[in-house]
Amino acid sequence: MQWDDEYYMQQALNQAQMAFQNNEVPIGAIIVLENKIIAKAHNQVEQFHDPTAHAEIIAITSACNYLGAKYLPEAKLYVTIEPCLMCAGAIYWSKVQEVIYGGSDIKNGYSKHTGNTSPFHPKTRIKKGIMDEACIKLMQDFFRSKR
Amino acid sequence: MQWDDEYYMQQALNQAQMAFQNNEVPIGAIIVLENKIIAKAHNQVEQFHDPTAHAEIIAITSACNYLGAKYLPEAKLYVTIEPCLMCAGAIYWSKVQEVIYGGSDIKNGYSKHTGNTSPFHPKTRIKKGIMDEACIKLMQDFFRSKR
């Protein structure tokens, strides 16, 4: 069965909500291959004391481990918030076919640094704004709860 | 005892040589805190089938795990080759005090994307060119052996 982008973004949002419950910045990611979710992850920086434990990094590592491959050229990565520079770099190396993200991130999103040049593999497509309001609201609720 | 940059870069180069022997792109990194090496790592992308398994990422994860802390504001990271965009992003999040790298990387170095703006934390200092000839020669030897 073919699901739409909103369906998969909702799965990423469920991951983000798990992060929220664990007192982590609420960002979630999933990786889809041939309509099957092969990796789910959420931010675990606090839990692991690891600044590299972002949802996208964990999802890419997990998907590659599952496939036994270092590239994901036929996979789609859904992430609730615009990837940071580190995660954009990881996406470049993974060669994923498509990145679909929810809300933009003016402060830490990759586009702040890369401007009009793309940091991704030339074949990687980018789609943004899928369920962005729900994705951003979760972030706002989290940071509001921290004040 | 206080060692100099060349001493620590040689340790990073030793890691890069281990990568070479394992048929990995020969890049090595170490992290130093108060003149003590707290993490050593080399590229393990092929071994783990993981495009995120760069020397710097593994070294940061390892150092943070050792300290039980998600920031490394008093640590120095030595890496044989200019970090890529992913690793520059990881360095940003880790807030390391200083990054010392050997050879520049025109093709995959972070500065290709970020131009004149720094992707690092404002307090992070950057030093480059330490033992750059030896660091670059190892890369050249590796890619020559692949042709």
C-alpha cells in the first residue's frame, strides 16, 4: 500500500513526541524504503550525553545497519524539523533519494550556513513544510516548558 | 607534561594509518583534555556500513561518553584532514575549544560550503596546516592504491 507524506510525517512526529517525553529536544525522523519504514529515531542527546545523537544521524546509522549498506539512494528520510548542518552533512554522505522535513529552523537549520548552495548529493530531492505547524508547535511547547 | 601540536597530530596520524590498513579513507582524530588523550578514532565507514562513522564523530561520541558530558569546551580536537560539513556540525554542537587539522580538503571540506562564515561555536578556535604534508600524502597514497 502507498502511504502519503503526511502519514510518514506523523510517524516522525510520534518519534518527536517520544523525545519530548524523555526531556529531549523534540525532533523525530524515520526512513522509508519501498513504502516500508526501515528506521525510526528521535533525538537522544541528553540520554547519551552525545551531541551527535540527533534523530537523523541515528536513523541513518540504523537504516544502513539494517541494509548492510553505506548508501541509501532509494530511501526517503522524513524529519520533523529542518536538519542542522551536521545532519545535512550526514544526509549528503548517505545519498538518500529524498528529504522531507516539516518546520524550518532559522537558528540551527543547515540553510542558515549554506545559503543558496545545496549541501546535499545532486540527486537528493528536498521537500519542506509537511505538517510544519504541528512540528513547530511541539518545539515551541518544549522550549516554553523549559523557561 | 605539555606536548606540542605535532605530537598530538602524530597520534591522529597513527589513527589514520590504522584506517588505511583497514581499507578505510585514512583520516584519524584524537581529543585532548588537559594534555591527556581522552579519545582516539579513525574512519570506520566501510567496517560499520555507516556513512556517519567519520573519525571526528566517533571521537566526539567517545570523549562525551568518557566524560558523561555533552559539551567539550575545554578539549582540543586534532584531525588529520579538514572536517567535512557533517563533522563541522558535530564540532559546533560539541563546543570544543580548539580544532587543529592537518591538510585542507578542497572537495569535501566544510569551508567549501560555508565560505567566509564560520560553522563553529564562537569560542572555538581553528588552526590548520599542522603536519599537512604527511596527512595529505596518506590520503593520496590511499586513493592512488584504489585506481
